[in-house]
Amino acid sequence: MKYPIGIQTFEKIIQGGYVYVDKTELIYKLVDSGEYYFLSRPRRFGKSLLTSTLENYFLGKKELFKGLAMEHLEKDWVTYPVFHLDFSGESYTSEETTRSVINKFLLRQESVYGKGEGETTFGLRLIGLLQRAYERTGQKAVVLIDEYDKPLTDTIGNAALQDSNRALLQGLYGVMKRADSFIKFAFLTGVTRYGKLGIFSAANNPKDISMSDDYTSICGITEAELHAYFDEEVQQFAAKLGVSRQEMYTLLKRRYDGYHFTEQSEDVYNPFSLLNALSDRKLANSWFATGTPTYLTKILKKKSFDLSKFNNGIFATVESISSFGNGEENITAALYQSGYLTIKGYDGRKFYHLAFPNEEVEDGFVQCLMAEFSGRSEGEMDGDLLVLRDTIEADDVDGFMSQIQYIMSQVPFESNDPKQIEANFRNMAYLMIRFTGHQVAVEHPVLGGRVDIFFETEACAYLIECKRDQSAQEALAQIDEKKYAERISAPGKRFVKIGANFSTAERNLTEWLVG
């Protein structure tokens, strides 16, 4: 089997004999039901392939759809003028880059349809092109804009540049409303929906199908599709690992499945990670290997976000995760739309329960956060964390506390705010223990209070109370006074109580006592 890894062109996949998971029935339904659409999906989820498939469909390339659902659904196969603007593949660290990409797109179309006098702005040039395309062909145009938001997500944290890019995009997208009589169909894709940046109010009100029950699987691979298209490959993968076919499906599901885009959504696999795993027959973190969410990790650190919330998930309304402003106003929306959190439950009225979709995302995100909070590159701390893991698994209390102290001594605490320092310490402690493979709770609620840090090994349950600029004795005394050990269930395990003190001045643990 030929896997279309990294191939985002429908024509190349079909002509090259690569496997194509047929989404054309949903594409036909989309085109048949409306005219203006927007779809948000995480990166590497197949948005560009979907856009390319739409392009070839509207170009009337019937021969490419042989054997697919579209071959029998479409009867007319009309050829339309297609305007496909792709913002992927560039890093928009300057306004000039954004201008250049838009200008090259327009020049390419002007080489076909010409340029009118007085068309000096991007918007005027585009509306002129759409009108001339209609007049010349007798068919309204199709507008496809892939990764519409990349010039904005690339500039999160740089307000001036983001505002410049936003103005350029508004001038372009705003044309769709004025050019409605020349447009047959318009489709925008992106990772995020920038509701407060005004782009959607400028466009002709595209219907957002990102959280539509009808199109949850228009990108990605479902469980049924995995079995239908890749069963033999899964069996070969299982043979390599020495497990049964059913066990192999379970491993793949736990590693790469778990995305839900509505409360009714079936499970959806990350297609990039799944195809890489089947091709290489390795359960690797392929999605994270292609790029880390640096802007998200920087925001989480800046806002002193309590990372332990990820353990049990986050609750949010549908309105709050549908769009966000500059990326810092609503970190939950940014995490959801970027694919680091997904819908795991719904209370039936208003709130979604969001959590990591699968093991790949959880492990990869923890690793990215560790690099951001520690100030050390990914992989640089592996040896230190290996020591920490071994001492924890051996229930060597002084050993792992000393190792936490050692790792902390290398962390650059940039802020001078004691609360910020304490928050970063708490997050680092969470990340270090979580990175070793143990589930850890920070500010773990119990009757009568909260335990600063709680985690379990095979033999022990650890209660760590940490004071700031006080003493380890006071911390240990609080565990006993509040009777934390009596109020936590850990059947068959020995409770280990640790009182510790964190010094703001030294920015590290200074002492600990075991009770």
C-alpha cells in the first residue's frame, strides 16, 4: 500500500496510486447544501487535501473520481473557474511575506483573466478577476482559501504585525460580500476561528461547519474507515509487535484516536499520525515531530495556567471554544481549536468537558511544556528525568526529592513576582512527575483542604505539602492536622507524607521532611 504522507494534492494521490479514504459523499453533500463555508481543524488533519479535492471537483475532472462515491452522485460535471489561495508553507513573520503570497496568487489569476484599469488594491484586483472570470466562462467562480488564519497565528504575541496582516486579509476577504453575484461557492479552512478580529464579519457570513454533526468526519479517519481501508496493514503491524490484531487496534486507538468535534461526534483519528504509524510500523509521535505549539506554551507560561487542570479536563461553553481574539484572551479556545484538547463529554445543557484526545497529544504536549517552563530544549533533560523516574519507581524519597531540587536549580525563573514564581514551581513539579509516566494531581482537593502534590507508585501514595518561605516542619504538620492521608483513597498502598519548603529568594526547594 502506498501511503499519501505529506501529499496534499488530490490529483497526485489518485494518479500516483496512493490510498485515498473516500470523503466525496460528504463533499457532494456540502456543495449541494450551501455556498459559503468555513471549517476549522487542527494542523495536519487533511484540510489541504479536502480543499484540493474540492478544486478538482469544480474543475470538472471526472476521471479522477472514478470508483469514488462522487462518480455516481454527480451527473453534470460542470467546469468552473477556481480561485485557490493557499497560505500554508510560509512563515508570516513580516507583512511583506503576507503581501507577497497574496500578490503572487492574484498575478497568477491575472495571467489568465487579465487586469482592469484602476485595480490597485488586493480587494479591487480580486473582485475584478471574479467578474471577468464570470463574463468569460459564463460560470460563477469558486473561491477556496486554505489556512486562511496562518498570517494571524504566526504573529500571536506581535500585536502590530498581526494587526497589519489582519488588515490585509480583511481587504481581501471582504470582497466576497460585494462579489456575491460572481461566486458559486466559497470555502475557507484554518486552525482557528478569529471571531473578534473581524474577518468573518467582513466576509459573506460563511457557515461554520467546524462543530456540525453532519461533517465531523469530513477530515480525519474514523474507526470504520480504519477497518475498511487498512485492516491488512494493521494485521501486519500487529505481527511485527507480536500482539493480536484486536490488541493492535486498541494500541492505535489509544495513541491516535479520540478527537470529537461535537457532542454527537464519532471518534476521529489524526490521519497524519495514523498513516505514519502504519507506514513505519512504529507508535511514534509524528504529529508533534512536525512542529510544536510554541505560541500556546508561551501563553500558558505567561498566564500562570494551572497545568494540572489537564488531568481531569477543562469545562467550557460552546461559545467560548468557537472563536478567540488574539490567542491570549481565551487559551481554552486556542487549545481546543489547535487540537490539543477535544470534546470528551457534554452536560446536555451548556458545558463541554475538554481533555487530551489521546496519548500522543498528552505525551507530546507535556514534553513541549517541559521545554518551555524549564528553559531547556526538548531532549536536553532526558538524562535528568530518567534519574527522576528511576528514583520514583524505587520509592527513594530523598533520591527523587534531591533530583527535583537539582532540576529546579537549572530552571530560569524570569519573574520576580512571588506568586508567579510559586505558580511556575508548581507547574514544573507537575510536569516533572507527569513526564516520568505517573499521573499527578496538583492542589488535589480533599475534605477540609487541598494537597499541594499527590501521586502514586505501585507501592506508595505520596502526599507533598509545600510551603513558600516558611519551613518543611510546618508543611508536614499541616498534612497531619488536616488528616489528608485519612481522606484519600489509595487501597493497599503505603502513605508517604512529605513536607517541603520553597524559597522565593533561592527559587528552589531548600528543605524537606518525611513523615
